[in-house]
Amino acid sequence: MGIPTGKKLGFGMMRLPLTVPEKLTSIDLPQVKQMVDLFIKRGFRYFDTAYPYHEGLSEETVRKCVVERYPRESFLLADKMPIVQVKGPEDYERIFAEQLRRCGVTFFDVYLLHNLGRDRLPNTEKFGGFAFLQKLKETGLAKNIGFSFHDDAEILDEILTAHPEVDVVQLQINYLDWNGAVAQSGRCYEVVKKHGKDVIVMEPVKGGQLATLPETAMKLFTDFYGDAAPSPASFAIRYAASLDRVKIVLSGMSALEQVADNTGFMQDFVPHTAEEHALAEKIETELKSAIRIPCTSCRYCMEVCPKNIAIPNYFALLNLYAVTEKKTETYYQRYSMNHGKASECLKCGLCEKNCPQHISIRKLLEEFAALYET
Ligand code: SF4
Ligand code: SF4
């Protein structure tokens, strides 16, 4: 049936505002309610959540801030099955029932297998993941089915060839990854297009990396726009939304101002011009020389780390150091107060198996420990 939406911006409920910095369960509910109200008031209606976001509290937050405050027909809700936690066919039913309960709904508009890729495909097939999706659709428990994906274009093509029943694929698309060898945004998009499926975009601002551009890239930006320069984040979101198969671009909004900015330029969405597209390519080239570790802060590594090491936070500090050559000790002290230190890494490699960006986490943590702990 396709996603019934007029506006292309979706509200990703995975980086919600917090009352205690770094404490993912301390969601600032009054602010989230204000954000939701503004989003809906401006005519947007797509919300995206998932089982592990905010250590399990994102779905409940959707219920409190959206579901219990707006009629069901006034919003669209997407949720995802955490296939990494599925150990047998019965887990699909159990987790799905829990998700309906947590969200307080009787169906999802979009339901996805979360973070599918080459590694997770065998178990997903073995435990009947796709058959489960199809059953949800036939019984009306999910209006559109598909999967979110972080792997290469070749395996994506294989999955879509084997499973023409899916309606939609959620892909990481942003101008920094468009030609990238890891996320392969461009190649994956072409595969989905070839199979005639809809695309939902995640990480259009690459975990915030495209929201604050380094000086040299910023100069290209302001030279192009002059005094009327939009925010770099809006430029990145419009880039992804300009692709014709894209139905929704998700933005993980963390503050009311971000909702105001995003809904402002996406209300009467204007696609990138050819000149803006060329500018994105120039900025991509510039940034590739500046950003060292392509971490998107998705935190999938932390879900499996036995030492609860704050991997994305430490990588953000390494990225900063690469540009500024300055250490920011206070941040490290704060992060390591409630998380494992980099030097506590057991080298088990579980994090690397779960990292969609295929980052050499163990090696970089060693480097980080040498910089910050000696
Ligand atoms: S290798 Fe280190 S950082 Fe990765 S999961 Fe194991 S302990 Fe955690
Ligand atoms: S290291 Fe990988 S898995 Fe961990 S937050 Fe960064 S991109 Fe995500």
C-alpha cells in the first residue's frame, strides 16, 4: 500500500532530550511533549521508535507523548523487531506483543526487522523473520513491512530478490556516505529503487556530524549561500529528501529548536537544485579529509559490550582531537564515571560484529586509552 504521507520528515525517537546528561533513561517528557505538539501542529505525522532506544524507554515515551494524546488516525508509527535478541521463532510473537503494549497501539503503520545485514540474515531466515512480517501484514497488525539495513549493496540485492513481499527499506543516506565504501548509500539506494520499494532514510545528518561543519567546509557553504545560509543540518536533510524513492527522512531530534528548524524548511519542501547537489559533493570531498572515525553514535556496539564502554563518546573525542589536537579531559571523566574506561576493553570483539560502520573499535580504544589514560 505504501506509506501514506504528504510530508517527508519523520521524528526519530532515539536521541530525545535528557534531564541528566548522558543518562539515556532520564527522558525530558515535558519537552518531548512540546516537540511532538509542534511537529503535529505543523502537519507532520510520522514517528519512528525501536525496542532498544533509550534503553527500552523510547516506545513508552511514544505512548505517553503521542499515542495517549492524539487520535490514532492522526499519526503514523514505525517500530522495529530487535532481531539480534531473537533466539527462536517464539521470540518474534513475544517481543512484538510487548512492543504493542509499550506503545499502547493495536497496529503499526510500518514495521521493520531492525538492522538486517549479512551476519544476521541466516538466523532471521531460520527463525522465520520474513514469514512473521508477512503474517503481521495479512492480519493488519502492520500496514507496511520491511527492514532497516546497514550492509553492502550486494547482499541487499540478494535479500530483496528473495523477499519481494517487503514494502520498504530503511537506509542510511547522507551526502558524506553517498559514495562511501562502508555505508554505500548511493549503491544501496539504487538497489532499492531497482526493486521498486520505498525508502526511509536514517542518519541524514550522520549522527550530527553534518550539523556542525569544520571551518573549511563551512566556508564553501557560506560562500555559496551568502547571508541567507540555511543550517547545515537542513541542507543535509534536504539532500536525502530530494531522492525520488524517499518517502520519509528521519531526524533524531533532541530539542524543541531542532523541531522548529526541521519542520520550518520541510513544511513546503523544496528539493536540492543541481547547484546545491554539486555543493554537497564539494563538501563531501572536504569533509572526507577531516573526519577520522565514521561513527554515527547509533550505540549498537554498547548494546553488546560486557564492560559498558562509552564507545561513541570516546570516538567523538578522538574525532575532535584529530581536528583540534586538544584533549577534553572533563568529558572523559564524566563519561567514564558511569561507563567502562577504554583500557577496560576485553578485546572480545562483540562490538565490532554489531557496528554498522565496520569500525576497528578495539584498535581505536587502545589508541584512545594511550591518549587519555596515560
Ligand atoms: S571488544 Fe571491548 S569494547 Fe568491544 S564489546 Fe568487547 S569489551 Fe566492549
Ligand atoms: S562504533 Fe559503530 S556501533 Fe558503535 S556507535 Fe559508532 S557507529 Fe554505532
